[in-house]
Amino acid sequence: MKNREYDRRDFIKIGTTLGLGAAIAGSMITSCKKGEIRTKPGLPKIKPIDTVRVGFVGIGNQGSGHVRNLLRIDGVELVALCDIVEQKVARAQRWAVEAGKPKPKGYTRGEYDFKRMCEEEDLDLVMTATPWKWHVPVCVAAMENGSHAATEVPAAVTIEECWQLVETAEKYKKHCVMLENCCYMGPELMILNMVRKGLFGELLHGEGAYNHDLRNLKLSSGYYEKQWRIYHSINRNGNLYPTHGLGPIAQCMNINRGDRFDYLVSMSTPARGLKEFAIKHLGPDNKFSKVNYKCGDINTSMIKTVKGKTIYLVHDTNLPRPYSRINLIQGTKGITRGFCDLTHSNIIHIEGLSPRHRWEPLSNYKDKYEHPLIRRIREISKGAGHGGADFIEDYRLIKALRTGTNPDMDVYDAASWSVVSGLTEISVANRSRPVDFPDFTRGLWKTRQPLGIIEE
């Protein structure tokens, strides 16, 4: 099908009935009709901020880790905390006092109290680790009130939300960053370093995944507040959590910085795992045992870039399995793959360096190619979540604001990586027909420079 450009209001009308998917499969969905772009693409140039005043929204499982990180990073003042659970705010306030910091102001008057926080406080940065549906509203409220924004993954759920983030960031000239911690893990950063130094030759293919048995957590009454995450599996069918596997590949392949995602196709298996698990562990009369789940247990998608590279992406969270993100990168001179045995070790083969036709441990190259950022921050990141990666991503964001430089990941990355969810839902609903990616950069991807080797 030829590419067609839709006004996003037209897309919302079409999207209400995915049965009309033949009209949109293979289409380019943009924010406005051609020639009617309301905002100018490009990242803002900001002045260095000596002390970054932060407001944090959502202090649950992941949010509490970020708050603890911020209390350890130089040049941060934790000004305000917001959560619907007053005890979580009180706990984080206590952490601040125990760390010798001023007590942050608390905002606990319901789900929308983050708006009051953004309006009342003088904030440089608002960060959020709320349930997914609140990511965009919090970021938009922050930027509209003069603050930069950062959100946990995914940055947005729908295509419309992705455009909302991009257009708001451009309109108010603010950074809007997605906190993708997998881009800051040791093997991923080491592989990026090796890619930049040419060891893999020209990159042609990548494979990523979020393969994680979440049945118990989704159905637990105590892990996700009000069990919010399971409702996505009940109501949606596609790759609901694409960025962990996709982010590091996108950085290696210079997505939005010399190349961009072009189109994808996607398909899902039947949904069986959550219902069977609920019946077994909660009993046949439980509401989650009786509901029909929409999200297929395994979603498999293929992405093609404008320059011809291919990416295989999987979402598998509702069946018994060990954890994996695959982490495969392949080029004309070599290949590497992660999560290959019980120790989650990575393997590699580089032509001319590795034994012929044999794998070797990625760790064999650590002395020479470990990423300099890991070496520099290893000690101060110890104890933080996900092997220190959560601390490093927070540290890098704060450093960008304090130095007036662009963050490692920007609003175009947040939108391009997150929009996979909405696009896969369309493809799955329409017999795996191709669906084009929006170009959130509106052509800037052709001239933007790739992410370099960060030293500190």
C-alpha cells in the first residue's frame, strides 16, 4: 500500500474500530497533515543548571529506587514528592531527612495531585514512575509548567500519546526523557562500545525481547497498585513492553541518528497463560479466572529500518520461562548474543579474533572494551537497582541538565521506541499487515549525530 498521511484526529477516529484496520495497515501515521506541523522539530538548547530541583511522582517499586539514587547524586535537590499512597511519600521524606537533605514537600491528594505539584513548585525536572497511563499526563504537566520531564518505560501507550510528548517538548523547548535502564547495563554498554569501534563491521540485524514470567506479579494484589498491569493484558494485544530489548539495539543501529524505523509486522499467539495461572492459584471463581484475556502470550514482531536493517522483537510475560532479553547484534564481521546459559552470560564471535566457527565469552573482551562510563561510575553505582544501571541512568540525566548538554536519550527516542506497542496492536488486529512508523523527527534523523562513547 502507498504511504498516506493522516491527521492524528483522523487516526483516533479510525483507531476506535480496529476492524477498519485495512484502511490503516501500511499507512504512515503522523501528527498532522503534510504542511500543517504545529511544532518545529529539534532539541532545546538549555543553560546549565547548577542545582537541579526535582519533583518525583509515583514512589512505588521502581520509583523508590530512583528517589534513593537522587539523594546520592551531587547537584540534586529533591523538592517535592507525589503519590496516591500517603505512606509512600512519608517513607521517601524520611529517607531524605536521614540522608541529611531538606524534607521534600508531599503531594497526596489523589491521582491528579501531580498537576498541583507542577503548578506550585519551582522545578527543573519532574520524574515519574507511575502506572503507564499516567506517564504522558505527568510529563505534559511538567513541561507545560516549565520543567523538563523524565518517565519510566514505556514513555507512552498509544501513537497519539507519543505525538503528544514530542509536540509538547518541542512547543515548550523542554527535554522529555524515557528512563530505559537496559541501555546502561554493563553488557549493553560494552557492546555499544565495540560497535562504535567497528568490531562488528556494518550492522545488519538485531534481536531483542522482554521474556519475563510476570504471572504471579500481575495477579498479586500487593505488587502493582490496584493490579493495574494485568488490565493491559486483558484489554490489549501486541508487544506491550518493547523498550527493554529494543533500546540498546536502537542505539547501536543509530536509530533517529542516521537511520530510523520504517515499518513493522506483528503477530500474537492465543492467550492462555494468565487464565490458567489464575484458575490454579486463585480458584475458578476469582474475577481474573473468569475474564477473557486479549493479549497473546507471545508476541513476535519484525521491524525494518529505512536503511534495510532488520530487528526481531518478542514480548513473552504470561508463560513459565527464565528471564531473557536476547541482546543479539549481528554485523558483517561478527555477532554477539546474551542470556545464553544459567548465568545469563553473553557470547560473541568476531571474525579473525574468535576461534573459527566457535563462540567465546563476551567477558574475554572486557579488559579492552568495557565501556568507560561503567568503569568510572562502578563504585558509586553499587547497591542501586538492576546492577547499578538505574543509578547510572539517573546520574547521566542530571549531568546533562547540569552541563546544558543533550541527554543520551531524548523525546524522539522515547516516542520511537514506545510507539511499537500501538503499531503492533494495529498489525496484530489486521492479520499481521505492515504498519509504518511515524517519523517523529520529521527528517532530522538524516543529519543528527549518533550517540558517542560517553566518558563520564
